[in-house]
Amino acid sequence: MKKLPTAEIGIFGGSGFYSFLTRDHPRDAEPLVQKINLTTPYGKPSAPVTLAKISGRKVAFLPRHGEKHQFPPHKIPFKANIEAFKMLGVKYIISPCSAGSLKKEVKPGSFVILDQFLDRTHGRDDTFYHGPEVVHIGGAKPYCPDLQKIAIKACQTLKIPVHKSGTAVVINGPRFSTTSESAYFSKLGFEVINMTQYPEVILAREKEMCFLGIALITDFDAGLAGKVKPVELKEVLEVFAKNNEKSKKLIFEIIKNLPQKVDCSCSTALTGAKI
Ligand SMILES: [Zn+2]
């Protein structure tokens, strides 16, 4: 069998990230290295994986919705995507995602470095362990605390408005929340709403990889109706485009500052979790 190339850092692109490594890349990214088609025991990932070098580190990029945005949130092959990164030897996953704000103070254009999620999805295959091997992965701290710190610092360096922690309510989609649903999440005090963080983060944890979730706030969710000025579609699209630009710069800054070794316990998440 042909030996696979390797990568240390895996990046999931959200909507609008497709040109991430192929176009407009900053000077410290070497030109596109290669694109590879992978097949995992869980099927094909959502797209071929693009491999490149950024600041001397090997990076793999995968657009989670597919190259032509053909996978809606509930149809993303999450397990194949995570497994594809694992097969390449990825240790750190950077996962930016577009999100709506559930709080007045979390403004469009700001970034939230996620530390928690609330799973409101259904019907998604969310574990690699369906038996006979039984694993109860710890969920108390699903996101890597070390990558979180690096990301906060990188936002501050780039002067990107940042919330240092936050919970992502993950809804199944593809529909958006009703005003009542959104008001409910908002009242419970959660920060952002999104459709893709779950089960991505927990599958990465089952594979003992560090996972960084960055919510790029595009608009206020429906539940804040009457509390904030409604955002017009034109503004949403403008914020969305600006967020993508900022998040590219942020990812380059994070990679530049990523130490060779981190101190977290993500790489031993399965210790004590197996029955
Ligand atoms: Zn970690």
C-alpha cells in the first residue's frame, strides 16, 4: 500500500473557506502542495484533503460542507472527516464555524472561542464506539484549553473582538430556530447557535486530538427579536465575508504560535474511558 502523506494540523473550513489554501494565501504559506483523495472505514470525507505548509508546519484542509457546498449540516460525513485527519496523523484541529449570536453583547463580526456545547441535534452518528468495545468519553471539557488560550492571544494580537469562552448550542438544521426556540436558548444564557460543532468536536476527542472551535458571529439569532436592531441580509453577507478574511489571518497567527508540544490531556482522552 502507498504510504500516506502526513499533517500535524487539520483545518475544517466552513462556508466560504474553499479558497483557503489555494488562493490569496499569505506569504508564509508555501504554495499548494497536493490534494489527496482518501477513503476511510466510514466512507469518503466531504472533499479531497488539501495539504500545504504554513509557518513550516504541515497542514491539512478539508471543507466540511464539500467543495461545492453539497452537504447540508445534518448530512456532513463527520466520522469520515475526523478519521481522514487521524489517518494523516493530525494532532490539532482548528474548526472555525459561522454562528448566530444569542446574546446582545456578542456582536456580529466578533469571534467566540468555544469551551462548551449543548447538543440539540438528532440522528447523527456521534461515536466511533458502537460496541463490542465500549467507551464513555469524558465530555466535561470537550475543547482543548491550550488551543483556546493560543486562539485568544492571536485574536488580541490581530485586534479581532473576541469572547474568551462560550457555549455553542448546536441545532440539527437545515432549518433555523423559531423565535421561541431561540429565545429559550438565549434565556438559558448560552452565547452562540450553530449547526456543525456537534458531533465534530466529540468525535475528535474520541480520536484523542486537540480541538479548537471558533464561532464567527454573522448575525443575531431570531430570539433577540425586539432586543436588537434586526440585521439586514446585505449586512449579514458583508459580515460573513469579513469574518472569513479575519479568520484566515487568525488561523495563520495561531499556527505561527502553536508550540511543538502542548500540555493538555486531549491526547490521553481515552485513558480510563474504556470499559
Ligand atoms: Zn489539547
